[in-house]
Amino acid sequence: MASGASSSPMVPALSLAVVLLLALCGAPGGEARPPPPLHGVRPLAFDEGYAQIFGSSNLALLRDGRRVHLALDETTGAGFASQDLFLHGFFSAAIKLPADYAAGVVVAFYLSNGDVYEKTHDELDFEFLGNVRGREWRVQTNVYGNGSTHAGREERYDLPFDPTDDFHHYSILWTSRRIVFYVDETPIREVVRTAAMGAAFPSKPMSLYATIWDGSAWATLGGRYRVNYKYAPFVAEFTDLAIQGCAVDPTDDRLSAAACDARASLESLAVPAGQRAAMAAFRRAHTSYSYCHDRRRYPAALPDCAGAGLPGRMFGPDGMKLHRRHRAGAAAAARGHRGARDDVM
């Protein structure tokens, strides 16, 4: 759960409008390809669509407000949020994560309405969890609806690239029917709304956030390794940050979810047949934890797990990918460690 900005103010829109925003636009290098919905979008500067929510001088604007640096040091992290709340949309950012030793550091790109609905909040997250030198960052996606944090729908992935070397796009599509997470041009997870999910499917207006903060208590090997400020500042870079969505006033419910989807043409952005094979291949190769296969937390799978598309034989009873655990177990034994589960979490 991206809790680093839970006390941050959210600024509601004063009008009902479909907006198309692209802020902090730079030219990410390397071979990362943006998801198709970003093609042809006009860029906007930071102050046209976003506002700082905490961090004082730890947020820096570069290239005339078209790139943002968020830093974590001994005093604070940093973060920003969209000026509007949205009822559905497509949200994307090109992000470059801090390099070298980053244990305990959490970078989050997420949607939330926790400041408006404290006890029944919705949330959709990309969380990037730092690690010790020589080990990869881990990426987690979360889905929470109506305060359902007791039933977390977390998945965790090993990326097929080093996210500290260059910018890569991370995107979330949220409609009344589905939620899709993308890494670059590849969809990596789809949650399709079912009647059985009920209010656990996010359905209330949310703002977009980007934050960096100290997650020492849990982020790296269950809290075994904490942030070492000898390596500070830890800097996450954001560019190509886009929103295509329906901006709303949360006190005015006249605009329906279906109307917002139609105005923003969101269902046209759903995963096409040609990309489903790529999504399945990514999930088989790179999913390292699946809540749908975690029988220690959920003796009976949650109702939305029917479409998870990952065979149970890949995972142990705690939801961890089996071959990854075996590889880590051998390495732990060679180091003289007693166990390996923390090494892969």
C-alpha cells in the first residue's frame, strides 16, 4: 500500500471534464517503448496539471518543468499529486529508479482517494521496492477497493531489465470494467470486474500520486535491511507523466462511471487480442508472488482469481514462485543462511 502520502491534501476539480494531460515530458533514452495510448499526446508542464504535496526542496523541476526529481534524505521524502480527481482514466509515467544501494527505499506511482474516503478508500499502485547492492529492485502492483486492505490483491514481479539504467514506462488503465497494469508497451496484469468482487473493485474518484519514502520497516527482506542514509540522497526521476481521464468533483455524482468511460474513450484502450499473448508470457516468466496462490493468507482463492492466468504448479503455498525460491535457497545455503524466504520477498 502506498502509504507514504496518506496525509497529503487532494485538490478536487471544480468542473466535470475529460482531460488529456502529459506532464514532465522528456525524451527517455534506451529501448523502452511507451504504451500505445500515449502516442500523439501533447505535453504539459508540471504546474499545469500537478502540485507538490510534501518534501520541500526534495522535489526539483528540470527542463522547464518537464521532468521531476524526487529525493529521499535523512529529513524527508517527497511527492506530488494531480490537481484533479478522476473517475477512471489512463495514467502513465516514465520512471528511472535510484541506483546502487537502495534497501528500504520505496518509490510509488499510484491512484488513491484516502484523504477523501478515510475508511473506505480505493487504491491502485505501482510500488518499487529497493534492495541491497547487487540485487534487483522489485515491483509490486496492488488493488484495493472500499477500504479492502485486509484482502490485499498484491502481485510482485522481477523485471527483465535494470530499472535504474534508464527510463521505463509504467501505466495503469482503470475503467468501470477492468484494471490493466503496463510495463512499457506490455500489459502485465488485468483485473476484470466481477459481481463477486462487489465494492472491492475501486469505484470512487481518485487522484494520481508519485512519491519516494522510507519503507525500512518492511520494504527489503521484511525489514531486515533498512535505509542507509550514507548513500543519500536517493533520487527517483519522472518524465512523460500522462493522464487521459474524466476529471470530476467528488461532491457531484451526476456524471456516471459509464459516461466517464465513454467520454475518455477508455474501453478502446483495453488489451487487444494481439497483446494478450505478450501479457501471458510476461506473467509466466516474471511473476514472483501471486496473492491468488497464497493459501496461507487465503485458504480459498478470492473470486477474481479465476482469470489470473497463472498455473498453480508455479507457486508454493505462500504464493512465492517455486523455482525462484529453490534458486534462492541454494544461494542461501551456500552463504550459511538458515532460510531463503526473506531473500525472495
